[in-house]
Amino acid sequence: MRRKGAGAGLGLGHPVPRRVGLLGGSFNPAHPGHLHVSLEALKRLDLDEVWWLVSPQNPLKTARGMASFAQRLEGAAQLARHPRIRVLDLEGRLGTRYTVDTLAKLERRFPHTRFVWLMGADILIQLRRWKRWPEIFGRTAVAVFARPTYCLKALAEIAPLRFRRHRVPPEAARRLAGMKPPAWTFLPVRLDANSATELRARAPRRRAAGKGSKTER
């Protein structure tokens, strides 16, 4: 059941819902895996919306090989054609580079909205490199989604071990957004193997194959 909005938002045109999943990343490019996680989050976490936070520049990645921000934003918007998934440039508008700072500003702007940070198991492995990562768990609920080959390694990482007493079982995940942080869950959803890295690697091969298949006239 959809909940009524809790605020006007950053000039985004309509009220902000009470329970929002946040999926951040470079989206270089956006791929069906992002959509798969978002749809599972809407269903399993009882969310009103999922926001895709397209990062102008990920601090842990180089700009080399990165499509322009406008291209990545447009590609994400083309893929996320769903009434409850919104593609936003909030980090650029808020002036933040790090997730922990983005969450702090969003919480101040939307004090009555409950956010859930969404990530794949592969991202959980990288989390120790993020700025003030324990603060993320202290600020907002976190939902981790299974990814092929990453699950066992991810659950042995420092974040799940440090916050093991605050882990919520999958059958209680629909209440996660309303729980006081720290609260997190690991969802063993149907695995999706889509990877932005692999898609970028295949793109030059597809272009080369296309050129080779042309017939001369």
C-alpha cells in the first residue's frame, strides 16, 4: 500500500514518499542488474520508491573510461522506465562526493522519510574503502542483495561482522525501513550476473563485429 508523501523534495515536482530505497553508483552504464535489484527492493522491503543516485564521479574510480555524467544519467533514465524508480542527480545538486555525506544531507532535507541504502554483495566487499563507512550503518538501514560468486566473501567482510547483532532476517525485511539504525539485511534473491564492467568490455567487440559484418556496395 502506497503511503502519502512526507515533504516537497528538492524541487522534484511531487511529495517525497516515506520509505525510499537509495541505489547509488556510476551507472557506467546502467544495466538490467540495477533494475533487478530495484524491483526486488520495492517488493521485499515494502518501499514506495527507489531513487537511482547517479554519481558525477565515484571517488574510488578514475575518470578514464567513464562516460560523461549526462550520458550516464540519460542511459539510466532510458533503462529505469518504472513509475516507482526515479533517476536523480542529487549528489551534484547537494554538492556531495561521499555516500555518508549524501545521507546526512538527505536526512536533514527529509526528516520524515525513512531511507534504505541498497547495494549488491560485490559492493559490500568494497565497503571498507568507503569514507566513514560505519557511519552509513549508523545513519540508515542497509539492504544487501546477492550477486553471483560474491556472497560468501561479502558476508565474511568487516561490515557484516561488526554489525552482525543488527542483522535482520529476510522474512522481516519488509519492516527494515522502519527500524532504528543500525539495521541491515542480506537478501538471497535470484542472482543476476549483469556487470557494468563486462558490458563496457563487450561494447568495443560489438562495434568491431558490426563493422566487419557490413557488405560493400
